Amino acid sequence: MKGVFYGVGVGPGDPELITLKGYRVLREADVICSPKSRAEKEGIALSIVRSLLDIKQKVLELTFPMTNDKVELELYWDKAVRQILSLLKEGKKVAFITLGDPSLYSTYTYVLKKIKQAGSYPVETIPGVASFCACAAAANIPLAEGDEKLAIIPAVKDLDPLRLVLQNFENVVLMKIARNYPAVVKILAELGLKDQAIYASRCGMPDGFLKAGLPTLPEEMEELEEVQKDYLSLIIVKRSNYV
Amino acid sequence: MKGVFYGVGVGPGDPELITLKGYRVLREADVICSPKSRAEKEGIALSIVRSLLDIKQKVLELTFPMTNDKVELELYWDKAVRQILSLLKEGKKVAFITLGDPSLYSTYTYVLKKIKQAGSYPVETIPGVASFCACAAAANIPLAEGDEKLAIIPAVKDLDPLRLVLQNFENVVLMKIARNYPAVVKILAELGLKDQAIYASRCGMPDGFLKAGLPTLPEEMEELEEVQKDYLSLIIVKRSNYV
């Protein structure tokens, strides 16, 4: 038996939004790898899996610090890859779980690259429902229609390119919006797009939050004060004025 | 009993890529609405559902012609909405199935708008795995990492904006690429991005096709001659040179 490495997207939060394939692969896996930040007690993806499965498999928790320090991250990726390769060598089916879709802004892709480089173990990525698809669905709005373009922008550091994107794309998703929420809302207000936006946080989770139209700073945004701090938050901007 | 209208994304082609929720909603539905083009014998989404379920529910086939003529389309949307509303009035659970994710370039969103306008029936959209997520997964590559942006561009008519997007986005997905494939490949070649692209057609279906690097026109593209004609084809361009 040769080991196999799987990346499994468990979806955006609601356990029922995992695919049949992801669910099957998790049931058949020997080991479930669960990424988590240093601060977390348990990874969110693992808690989703727990509510689906009575986990009898070995769980390998892999810590990845929330940092942009590439040198530090490399150390953690390498350590995770060594542990995974050792399991693959034993012939184990190893499933690395990840929130949303594994190909979108996931630690999985860094680990995958190193697993591919390291050896000849087969790898299979099981796609998942992306967070922005789930948020649009929860709001019953289209993300993009007909000839419209869609831009996905992660936690923006340099806000200048954002203006250009907002002016040229009919639909924009701003991911991981917590850190720079006030600055982004200011730009949206300047461009007259504040009321054509939806704010979503932890969409599909029990404490999920969804709001059409963004409150003006600072008076109206009390309600958002808490939720906007969440890492799993995004804004969908629709220039077509659908919201 | 009040009728409920569901939009169910059945995923990109592989029947196992439907969500647990989508699968449950389809089993519990009274009527399954299946969109199809005039040319199709049966919609692709319905054939995916057939391979999952022994369909005992009523199937309502809804024809939407492949045209950009808004006036003609309105007639077909209105006809579909009338039929759906009549079922909702009877208290039926009506599930409108759609390939991939319902919020992305789906006829569902036009029908949804009119259902919402027409009455007070509850609607629920069940998100699905987007085709581009499935293609990236099949190729075991990331769609976007870290601070990278991702642009989703549908069947491009005006190719000028495409150059700008390709120069400013680290990752670009070109959807429904069949019609203008040669022109798009020419632009990619000019920008030196031809070898950093993946071409995928009917990803996850039995006749699916995936190829890293785009053949130069016209000598090397014989293999693509057939597949490129397919409506369900896309190109993923990665400027980070990952492919």
C-alpha cells in the first residue's frame, strides 16, 4: 500500500456544505491533518469535521502561525511536510482538511507544493465551496452574471490598486477584511459604492453575520464593531446595484 | 404548507462534488427544475442528478436559448417563473438545479430575481463547487495565495480590457473560452503567459480534459481543436509561474 495525500475542502462553515467526495475521503482516511493558528484551541476545519464524523482516525494537528514572515513560515511548512511524508511512507491515507476551497488562500497549497517536490506520492485535491460563493448564496444574490467580471482581492495592504479594481470590475469580493475595514469602507463611500455592498462574517456558522449596505463610520457601525474583527469576514461589492 | 424555492448548485461535473446539503434538498424536493438549452436533449445538471438519485420527483424542464437577445430571454425567464410560481402556490418544494455554483454565471440568478419580485415565497440558495475551483484542484495548483488577486473573466467579447487584467492580476480565470480561444491565446503569447496557463474542459466529467501550457497556434493545437469548442472550458493563467 502506497500512501496518498489528499487536500479536502470542508466548505465555508456549515458542515452540510462539504461535498460527498470530501466526506467520503475523510471517512476513508487513516490520518486527518488539521491546520490551526497558534492561538486556536482547535482548527475551525476540524470542528466542522467533528460535527460530521465521529473521528476515529489519528488527528495530526499542524500549527501555522499567523505571520507574513516567510522564513518563520517555511520552518512550520517544512515541519508539517516531514510529519506528513513520514505517514505517507507508512502507506497511510492522509487527508489535510482546509476551510472553504483548498486552492483559494489556503495553507494547504504551500504544503502541497513541498509534498509534490519531495517525492512520488500521489496527491489529490478535493475542491470545496468557496466562502464568497456561500455568502452570495446566503444573501440570494448573484456574484456575477452574463459578461460581468469578478475580482477576488485578499486582505489589502496597498489600497491604491483597490480603487482601480472597484472602478473596472462589476463585482468585487474583498476577503479577510477585518484588519483594514475602516479604510476600505472609506474608499467604498468615496466611490458611492457603500450601499451596494454586503458584509458577511463567518457565513454559514452559528454566529454568522450578514448585512446589506455598509454602515457609515463611525456613527452607524456599532453593530459591526465586533464582527468586523473576525478573520473570516468579507465584503461583496456589486456595481450593478443589485443588492 | 407553503412552497419553497431552492437553487441547488450540483457542482462542476463529478456527481460526488455536490454538497451534502444540495443532495439532501434534492431528495426532499417535490419538483426538480432542470434548465437546458434548446439544443440539449437533457440538461447537464439533470444528468449529474440522475447519476446520484433515482429521480421520483416531477422533473420540470425549462428551456433557455443560448442567446444574448435580452427580449427573447425575458420571455423564457418569465415563462419559467410562471411555471415555478404555480408550483409554489400548490405548496411544493421546488429545486432549481444548476451546474457549478448558482451565484456564478447561472440562469438561476435571473429566475431568482423574478421569483423574489413576484411574491413572498421563501427562497434558499445552496452554493456549489465552482468550475474553476474544481479545475485548479484537478491540476493540484493554487488559484490564489497570500496577497495575490484573482480575476474571473467570462467569455470575452472586447479583448482590450483583458490585457490590462492579465498585467495587473497574479491569477486570471477565463471562463467559457471556446468562442474566442485563438484570439485569447494570441494575447497570452504576446504577454509571455502562454506556458503559465492551464486549459481545462468539462473538468470532472468522464470526457474531461486538462492541459498545462497552451499549444501555439496553429501547429501544436490539433489536440485542442475538438475540446476547445466546448462551452464548458476555461483557462487558468498564473503569472507567478507556478504551473
